[in-house]
Amino acid sequence: MRELIELRGVTKEYRDGPAVHNLDLSFPEGQTTALIGPSGCGKSTILRLILGLVAPTSGQVLFDGEPVMPDTEIEVRRAAGYVIQEGGLFPHLTAGENVRLMARHLGRPVAETDKRVQELLELTHLSGDTMRRYPGELSGGQRQRVGLIRALMLQPKALLLDEPLGALDPMVRAGLQTDLKDIFRKLGQTVVLVTHDMGEAAYLGDQIVLMREGQIVQQGALEDFQRRPADPFVTEFLSAQRGLVAL
């Protein structure tokens, strides 16, 4: 299976120590990889490294076979949709202005952009009326769906999601998880999902990568973690995930 994104021997050092250390990790094309682990383990740093928002101290990040470098990072960001908590929307722009922002900046034809917005409204189960409202007038779930539309507008090769459902109440979160699973299946895209929730990782991910202190502890399916833990930390982490009782 072709790897769309690769981290080869990547270390990212900050003043208080490494966020990731000598990391080898690949993301297969067309699959969803869930990155999970305690706060500060390096999950979000991996997304920022992929996007070129931070540069590795050592090692190499590849996107679609090409190194992520200062002269390629803009193209990488256009080829990778990025979703954060609450959608990361500009509050002074309507939802429609938010999702059309990059397409307008790149000079995409209005008719083409409008058609794409309509396709994504149907995909995310949002009404056209949502596009006329400001982020402050939308619910948390609606803002997250608008953020997803914005990330998908340019038909990216990869979709990176950083705790996209973390701020939502359980009922809204469950509904969005169901919709995201369906969206991932329909699009067949490479998805990298950062989450604290092992149940969410197991539900949405084709593979799960558990991290601690900037390194991989174990990767595989939930069954691997439950039946063949690679480290006592795996069992400890699973025990703290009360939602797994239902799995």
C-alpha cells in the first residue's frame, strides 16, 4: 500500500525537551490513522510537522513523496485540509465566506466554487441557510461541519483533524462521529485524526497509533491493544478509557 505521508527519523526539539523523538511513522493512502495518547505526547506536533507549520530538528517529513520544506510547504497546506476544535472559523466572516476564502484567494471560478459548496453541504448534512450565518450564530456541531467543509473545499489529498470533536457534548459528538465515518468512507481519503478518546479512535481509525513522550508505544487495531499490549502503559491507558466498556 502506498504511503502518502511519511516521517523518517523525525525529532522536534523545543526548549523544554523533544515533542517527538526519532519518530518513524507512515500514513497509508486512503486510510484513517488515529493518533492517541496523553496530552503532550506529540500528537498535534505531528500534524504541524506534516503541514510545515514547524520544521523538524532532525529527520525528514515527506508528503506525496516530496520533502516538506520551506519552498514546498504552501503547496502541502493546499493539498491537506486541516480541522481543529470549533472549526477554527474567522468570527467576522459568514460561514459561506469562511469556506470560500481559499478558493477565492486562488481565483477559482465562482460557479465551480458554488457547486463544490453544494456538494459538501449535502455530504455534511448542512442546509444552505447555514452559509449565511456567522460562526457565533451556529452551534458547536454546525461550526465543526463548516470547518470540515472549508478543509475539503480544495479537494485535498489528505485530511488532518486535531481533536475536532473534543469540545462537543456527548450526543452531538456521537452524531458527528457517525457522519465522519460515513464521510471518510465516501471520500476514500488519507485521514490523520488526533484524539484523546480510544473509543473514537477505534470507531473511526483503520489503524491506531498510541504515543507517549514523543514516541510510539504501539500501533494496530483496538484488538491488538486489548489482547497483545506491547507495554504496561497500554493496559493502563485502556483502563482509563471508561467509554471502552461499550466496545
